[in-house]
Amino acid sequence: MSEICTISRRVTFAASYRYWLPELSEAENWQRFGIAARAPGSTFTLWVQVRGPVDDHGMVANLSTTIKRTLQREVLQPLHGAYLNDVWPEFANTLPSSEFVAIALWQRLAPCWAAQQIALSHIQLSPDASLVVDYRGQDMEADLTIHTHFSAAHRLSLPSLTLQQNSEIYGKCARPSGHGHNYKLWVTVRGPIHPRTGMVIELNQLRELVDQEIIDHLDHTFLNQDIPAFEAIVPTAENIAIYIRDRLLQPIQELGVQLVKIRLDETDNNSCEVYVDSSMNCADPSPSMSAAIATQPAQPCR
Ligand SMILES: [Zn+2]
């Protein structure tokens, strides 16, 4: 019996787009969509992931021929250098948000590969480093991840232990005067995509909430002294991520979406993820899928 594997391929394209709803006033469009009402351009990064049995050639599909050619025909030819609003008919009724572009791509890629017994399992689309959309073919539902950051100081120590004992557990992080980090934070929410805006949530709403609840609250603080919750618990990355998750859970729900995951990077080398519900755990743990390279030829898509 064949092993089942997932393989991924990345492609980038540059495109412009405009978020503008004619039924809204000019002021409302600017307020809701910000700079996206001006028709900005982005270099989008698209990861596609397909899943299936490993064949006699040792591949699920050939990423360098079959998958690459389909992406060139279905993604690069129509989208690279284009104004997205004019590319596909569905964008006349629904804004070409990253969520809706991901769905439009799924609807074009999945049937092509299904005809070759290749199952598309995941699309990840990012217009820039601050935003990632994950779509897994679940009708009009997607995950949206925003990226932000804050700086804070902390000291890792348990009050019941001596300095020596704390140093044995936490190393240099137990030193009495504390030290600081530039924390990188990713917040992932999940929800239905609005049929008119094409969005899970309007970005300004989510960014304002995270700024208000987390960034304004934690930025440039000494966590152990300034944040009451960390008087009783040690502000490790794990505990800070859990604190952020619990603080955002209810307000995000009130915006009409579900909080899925918090990722907190304490340094470039140390990262932590916590989920709201372990059953919502994603198949791929990192914000960007890892690429796999196939070396054997396979049948072209068409
Ligand atoms: Zn530290």
C-alpha cells in the first residue's frame, strides 16, 4: 500500500487591486479599506499543497513539471502584472481580497489536478509579510493571520526558589534585573467569507482590536511588574502566548470570527504556538509551507 504524502510548490506574482464598494460613500470606503481603496500593488506569495499516494516514480506529482505548468497557466498568465478586479468574472460581485483570490484559485486548480488524481489540499496566499490567508476547500471559510510585534522585558524566576535554583532552570533569563525581547506576534482567525467584501473580517477591525488589547497593553512594559497576570505566573513565551490567546478570545468572537491560533516568536530561534482548540490544529505548523522537490518526470497537466 502506498504511503500518503503532501507536497508543496511556491509561486509569486505581482498584481494590483482595489477594495471599493460603490454602494458605500467615499468616506466609508476609505474608513473600511484604508490604503486598499487606493488600488495598491503587492507581490503575492502563493503556496499550493497537494496530497496523495507516492507513485512508482516516488512522487505524489512532479512539482517541477506537472504542478509548475498548471501554476504558470492558471496563476501566472492571468494574474501576474494584472489588475485583479478585472481578471475573473466573480471579482465583479466580490472584492478580490486575498481570501477570495485563494478561493478563485482553488476553483481553477482543484478540477485540473483532480482529473489527474492529484488532490489539492491547501492554498496559502500572502500579499505581504503582515497577512497570510489559508484556504482548505471548505466552501466559503478561510483562516486569516495578521502579523504584528511588541517589545517587552521580563525575568524568568519562581519566587519560591533561590536565585541559584532559578538559574539552574532558566539560565541567564533568571538574572534579577531582567532583559528584553522584540516579540513577533501572529494572530490567526477563522470565519465565513463575506459574499460582497470577500473577507473573513475587515483588516482594520482586527488590527485595531489586537493593537488595543495586546500591543497597547504589553508594549514597552516590564511584564513581571506591569502586568498583574505575570505576578503569579512566569512570563515565558508559552505563558505570554496563552495570556494573549485568552485575552483575545472573547473580543475576537464579538467581531464574528473564531480565534484559532497565537504564534509568538521571542527571538529568531525561539517560537511558540498555542491553539484555542487542539482539534483545530493545522496540518502544517509554520506560516509558510515548506517546499518539496521532485526529480522524476510525470504526465503534463494538459
Ligand atoms: Zn527572555
